[in-house]
Amino acid sequence: MGRLVEGKWQEDDVAVTSGDGRFVRAEASFRDFVTADGSSGFPAEAGRYHLYVSLACPWAHRTMIFRTLLGLDDVISASIVDPLMGPGGWHFSDGPGCIPDTVNNAQFIHEVYLRADPGCSTRATVPVLWDRVRQTIVNNESSEIIRMLNTAFRRFQPDGTPDYYPAELHDEIEAVNERVYRDVNNGVYRCGFASSQHAYEAAFDALFSTLAWLDSRLAEQRYLCGDHITEADWRLFTTLVRFDAVYVGHFKCNLRRISDYSHLHNYLREFYQTPGVTQTCNFQHIKEHYYRSHVSINPSGIVPLGPDLDLDSPHNRGNFPM
């Protein structure tokens, strides 16, 4: 995907690995916060902020789901990049499901980064939360963006909108998030981009150990943190919904499919069928991105026609008492 080095775009491998072959994810580089009272210098205001996302990317997908669930579609605008990440990184197009950049008129996401900081050295990733007033990137860390949408923009949300990070569940949510991020969200990438057998097997074992733990947890309760849907559930969802379509084959995560886990698969179907969420799931973008962008993994660029996903059939999660 390349990277910016002192303001200059440089092509390189999509993945960076350590000396022992472990995939190393780069840290997000913009970490400011929108706040309800504006004390951060970024006040929550309707029409001020813009999201740059990819429908293929699980990290960006989180922010689109929260924008929809929290009723913020008319408060925060969005651009959607092309699914193919080629030379120049993420780029804008007029392809199906794409929305060009009408804010900065950029052709590539890295141009948005340079608009914020002309001399920056960073990966040009999505999502990006852009401030129209200060003409800069507020934040490009998905976990922090969804927290802002949930809390800072509370007054713009319709009455009765759930709080996905309730105070009484903070500790439990954080504990679940930590394991799910390490072994599942990032774990599939640690499998797919490992450059040694040992690194791959370690990531593979951790991934499927945690999926088994999650399946057992969901046998006893409806959601990851009890009877309340939280951000922990949505952070897991964006990986689960891609798992059978791309991670099983493309990233060699093939011990089991999510459809092989009774509780996880029913849980996945419940979240997929949540009003508004299905429309954020674009499997054409997802499959085209992974199979065509990662040339080192799939040099032919052939996109498989399957699998036949069963996400619309009824689930049994309503059997848990609320």
C-alpha cells in the first residue's frame, strides 16, 4: 500500500513484519478528539466533520456502522474509496458503491494526509475523520472514532439511541476488546501477513483459541458483555462478517469457518440483520479488495465466486432472557 515519508509517497510491501516473521501493525498517527464541549479544540458540530472510509476495511466499517446506528448520517458526511488498493494506496473512483472526495477533491487518501501535514511520515490508512473548519485530520484510529461518535455527538442522536459504552461496563468492555483485538481483529492479519511458519502458527493458534472462547461465552449470554449490546460486539462483528468470505482462504485461517460455530454464527446473523447494518456490508468491495490488492498473497488477482454465505436466515439469539 505504500507510505508517506517526510511528505513523499513511497511504494512498499502491504505488510511489515518483524525479524521473526510476525506481522506488525503501524500505530495511528492522528489522535486528537472531538468533544461535546469543544475543550479539545474540536467541538461536536453538525456538518463540520467528514469520514473517509473503505467498505472493504473492517476498521473503517466500524465507523460507518456507528454513524448509521447513532443516526449521524446527516451530521457527518462520508467518502468511500475504491476497493482496489494499488499504486498510490487507497484511491477514489466512480465505481459501484464508491463516493468521491467532495471535501478536498483528492484522488488518493494520502493526499488528504498531506493536506493535514505536508511533511508527515505515516501509513495513509482509513478511516480518517476530517475537520472542515480547521482543515486537518482529527483522528485515524477507528476505536477512538467510534467512541467519539457514541459520546461527543450524543445531542445529535435520536431519542432512545443506545449507549454502546455504558460506564458500568467499561472494565468488561475493555477486557474483551483487548483479547478480541489482539487475537481476532488483528489476529487474522497476523496469520495472513506472517512471513515465517512459526509466526503464522502462533497467530493461528491464538485466533482459534479465542474464537472457541467467544463461542463458549455466547452460549451463556446473548452479547459479549451480558444482555447489553456494546462497542465490543460491533468491533468483533466487522471481522466475523469477513471471515468466511476472505480470511478462511486468503489469510489461511482455515481450521474452522464461523458457520461451523453454532453460537458465533447465530450471533453474527443477529448483528448482520440489524436494521441499517446490512447496507454497510459490501461483499463485492470486500472480496475485490483482499484478493486483488494483496499481490504478494494472491498474485493472480483472481477473485473467488464463493462462498455462499447464509446470513439472512433466522437466528436464535432472541431465546436469551433480556
